[in-house]
Amino acid sequence: MKQKRERLEIIHDILTVIMRNKNKVKPTHLLYKSNLSHKMMKEYLTYLIDKSFIDEINEGKNTFYSLTEQGFQYLDKYSTVLDFMESFGL
Amino acid sequence: MLIPRTITYINTIDTSLKLVALILTAIMFWKAYRMYKLYREQSLMYFTIAFFFFTVGNFFSFIIDVFIYTGIMTKGMLFEIFNLHPVVVLFLAIRLGSLLLGFLYLFFIALGFPKRNVQVAIVLLTIIAGITADIKALFFHLSVTVFTAFVLYDLYLKYKHGRKRAQMLYFMGMAGLYLAYASYALFLFFAPFYWIGHGLEILSYLFFIAALYAVITKNETKARKTRNHT
């Protein structure tokens, strides 16, 4: 259960980093901010693209990641859950 | 001797209040379950289980009433039949056992999750208490009062730390439940306490829903602001 939760936390962290950077972030910046290994981050990004939480945007030589509507919704739900837990003494 | 009682509007109010309690706890259970699916934290699981048991308990509470007040039996007959009719005895045991287990899981959260074997022992004792409870269920009401007192104290400490509106609403709801079950225990000595308990119980569940609503609306507003900013 704990492993699963950690995974959710990492996903939340990645999505938050993207959102806080005006919804457009380079992979290098994401790697630096999310504190993950390159291999791990690639796995997470593939997973998030598959789940349609983020989009990969190619602009010339640069690649960026941005949140989709689903990604925003996931972040909203996640923060609601955290607030719910705090409010209900959990 | 049987003392038949006709179905009165008081019976209808009684049953309606139980239906309202069932709906409110079912809403809480469903919301908690959805959140647990998203964020698999132990405390959230215990909270979901607690409200699952409240829903089951309130469902059987309602079913027993429907069974009694739909003309099959009258309340006077009930006292004769309670110790004889296995279905009524079973339903009553499930109702009391479920409600007690619900409070027990909230109690575990307040205790900070005791060891698994301690939990199993307490759950077994609770089930036995539920099954062996008498009609007036004094032991049941006193146990719930003790559990809610612990939960209340824990919530008070957390509220002092956080001071959020939703925390206060949930705390007030739990305080209402504490008073409701204390009233049910006193109902043996003074009948109107039954109605006071009923009123307080519904009020408590409404406070829970208000706390839930406060959390959801606050986060929706926050999300809207964030998106506009982004």
C-alpha cells in the first residue's frame, strides 16, 4: 500500500512541477525538480502520457511537457483528498 | 400480554429519520471510498470502513422499522416477539454490531492504529457485544459514548493545530454524535431522550456533510483560481 502511495506522490509532484512552471516545462527542469533518476522519470512520463495527464510538445529541437485537462483534474482531486484527510483528522 | 399499537405519525417520523441517517452516511461512505481509491492511505481506509459500517447499521435500523411498522407487527407485539423471532434478533445484532464497528474504526484512527492482534481482539469483542446486546442495548450505547469521547478528544487536538472550518464542522458533528449516544443511553431512564438522541444524530451527520461540502467547494475555488493564473 505504501509503495502505491509513494507512486501517487511522485505523480502528484511531477504534475505540480509542470503546473507551477506555467504549464510548460523542459525535461531537464523536470528531472531536476522531481528528484528522480533519468530512467525513472522516463517511465513516469510515458505512464502520464498514456493516461493523458500530460502532453509532449515538440518545438524545434526542444521538447516540453504540459498538463492536459485530465492532468489538471487529477491535481484538483488530489488536493481535495489531502484537504479532506486533514479536515477529518486522518 | 400483547399491547398492540397502531401506526402513528410518530412511527413514520421515527422511520423517516432513520432513512435520512441512512442516506447521509451512505453519501459519506461513497465520497470517502472514491477518495480512498485515489489515495490509498491507511487512515482513509479506516474512515471508509467506519462509514461503510454506519451505512450498514443504519440500513438495518431502517429495515427493522419498515418490518415493524408496515402492519406485520405492532410495537407492542415487538417486545413479545423480539426474543423469539430469529430474523428480528439477527437484524438487531447486525445493526448494533455494524454501528459499533463503525465507531471502533474511528477509535482506531484516534488511537493511532494499534497493533493488528489488538485490533482483532477488540473487533471480536465488539461483535460479541453486538450479538449479545439486549433490546435496550445499554452496553452498546455506553461503548459508543466512550469511543466517541476518545475520537472527540483527538479531533480537538487536531483542530487546535489546524483551525480549519471543515475541521470545526467535523468536530461539531462528532460532538453531536457523542451527545446523541449519551442521550440514547439515558433514554432507559427518561423516554424523551430517545428523540433528543435522534435529533442530535441527524444533526451530526449534517455537520459531516457540511464539512465535506466545505472541503469540496474550497478546493474547487482554489482550482479555478490556479487555472486562471496558469
